[in-house]
Amino acid sequence: MAPLTLCSASGTLSTLMKNHSNLTRSIVAFCAGCLPLLIAAVTVSAQTPLVGNWDFVMSGHEQGVAHLFFKADGTLSGRAVYTFSGRTTGIFTNGGVLSTNIFGSAHLVGQWSYASPTSTNRIVGFINGISTLAGTTTLVTNSLSFRGGLTASKLDLLSMGYQGQVTFRGIPLRATNNLSGTYYGTGKKQGAPAPFVEVFDLTPAPEFELLTNSITTSFDCSVTNITIFTNSFSTTNLNSIINVTNYFNYVTITQQVCVVENTIYVTFVNESPANYYQITGGGPGYEYTGRFLVSRQRYAALFQSRGSRNEFINVYAGSFNFATGRGSLVGTDGVSRNIKFEVAHGP
């Protein structure tokens, strides 16, 4: 797209995603940029074929699974788990373009509209993916703008953002068979001398999930110290004794800037539990948690995070047979690309 990290996950291939996840490598999350000139407020009949829950397979510069929930008031929400491929993406700054590759998991929010007042089979909109930057509690938003074509049983979206072009191929979201249970995965990194084995459990995702964000505020906490010295002496003047006292004041100002950190919790509600699982598992020398999204289009995406702040994440996506619990996924850990990960249901 963790806190429950949905990162949680977004990141720069070398830095952001190693850190950003090596998204958190969150956080996280294919998201959609804005089309403020194209998106208008719209009231849509609840009978339109678009309104409802949709099951998408993502392809292009990001690959994964997304579940999107289109509302009659023109808003949308959802979730996604995705990895990346192709050219590097860009974040535009005043100094140029910072190359990044975004991968992880994310909560999705956005808006949609019909492309014209008389059309009910063409839509436009944007999707914002919210996740936690890997290795931090910082919330990040990645965005995509989209145009799409709609029938009663199919919805295809062509989206564009800094991460490149991403295609969403969708069908109505319906639950597959229950995939809860124990699985094992066999992975192979390019150039590695041997494969690695992981064992993990799938359980239905919770109804509520939290993302945390730390807000740091600075303030002047300088300290002023005043030191007083006295100097007394006596003198004789025509048989009179005169006492003289001198006072010396020294003012010392210590310039300091202090910070206070407040944690903000963002709660997300899983509107539809269909085909959405949480993961607990481990491999040689490590343990992890994560998310597993399944599409009825025989595709799945798997997000793993580990470390106290989800410093390390892996994301895989690929073909998956939900009837047998077997799949052939490919992904990245933010350093190695095209990691093959074969998944099978245990006994």
C-alpha cells in the first residue's frame, strides 16, 4: 500500500524504498494525481452499473491488485498492494526530477465523474494512495489520474502519474473461496547461490486499520541566566569610614531550539472484507507481517514488512490459483528486482 502498516509502502528504489522501502520500501501505494479541471461534483443514481465494489489487476509500471469501492456521491475508496517494473519514476522538485520506484501497500481515496452529462459508460477521476513511508511514521500520498470505460461486468481504467502508466483491469468484486491457513513460499533472487523458504499464515484482515503519523513542531526554548557579583571595600576620609559596594551583572543567553512530537492516528475501515488477508510469517533469520490481496482474475499481490518501523519490505505480484492456493509471483525488496516467489498452500 506498518502501526498496522499499510505501508506501507511506497519508496525510492535505492533510497526511498530501501528506506521508503527497501513504504514503506508504510506505505503506500499507487495513487492517483489530480484532475481538478476534469472532476466535477456529481450526484449519481444508485442504479448505475459503476457504483459498487470492483476487483482490479494492475499492470504497466506497477503490477498488483486493487479493490476499489465506487460511491454514488462521486467518491471512491479502496486498498492496493503493488510492485513495480519498467523505467524509474520521478518526483518533480525545483531542482529537477528525483527518480523513484514506488511499491508497497496503500489505502485508496479519490473521486470519479462521468466523462460527459450524457455518458454513463465513460468515466474520469483520480486515486490517492495513502501509506506510511518505509522506516518512518510519515504518511505519504502517491497519485494517479484515470480515464475509463465501463460495462455492467467490466471496468478498465487507464491511469497516469509520476510512476508512469498503470492499467487497471476490473470486474465486480466477489469473494473467492476462503484462503485462510498456512502457506509456504520458495524465493530465488538473481545471483543468489540458493533459494530461500518462508512459511506464513493468512487470516482475514481486521475491520479497522490504523496508520500513524508523527508531527514534529519546533519552538524556542532558549535559557537566560543572570549572574550577580558584588565587590565591597572601605576607605577612610577625614576620620570617616566610607563603605562602597559595586555590583556586576552578567547575563548569559543560551540559544536553544526544542521540538515536540505528536502522534496522529488515522483510522481506515475495511468496507469489504472480500479477498483481503493479513499475513504473519517468517523466513531464515527474520519474521514479518503483511497483507495479501486476491483477484478473481487469478492474480494476487503479497506485501511483507519487518523491523520496528517497517524498515524492510518486500512486495510480490503474479498469477495465483485461488482454488488450489498456488501461485507464481515476482517482486522486489527495494534492492533486488525480479525476485521469483512460488507460493503453495500447506497441509
